Amino acid sequence: MNRKPSLTAEKYATIDELVRLGSIAVNDAQNESRRLGVPNVYSINGRLYYETPTGELSTSDPFVDATVRCDESKTP
């Protein structure tokens, strides 16, 4: 038994508005991260990519590199 979706035009309009607001919020958060120098992280086909300061995507985790450098500076 196939049932047709019961979404009305009003429900579609509400969904569109929520998606629009969500997109604006994500864009604002990404811009704030860039302003603060924090890389945005994306998952593409299950693989993590980090946005570099130049806007390119990299697979190397900048936080791991920073942790290693901090740990190395603490050794006598």
C-alpha cells in the first residue's frame, strides 16, 4: 500500500524557511571560525578535510601538528 506524503504547501514553506535559516547560521559560524583562525572541518565521503588559512582543503590535522610541537618544546 503506497501512501502519498501528506506535506502541504505550508509545510514545504516552513521547511524551506528552516533550511534557509540553518544555511545562514552555518555560514556565519564558518566565517567566525575563519576570523578566529580555527580551521573548519568537513567530512567528505567519510574522510575528514581541514580548511587551511588559504581556503584549501587538507587531510592533515593541524591540531595534531600543534600538539606535537607543544610537547617537543616542553622536553629539556
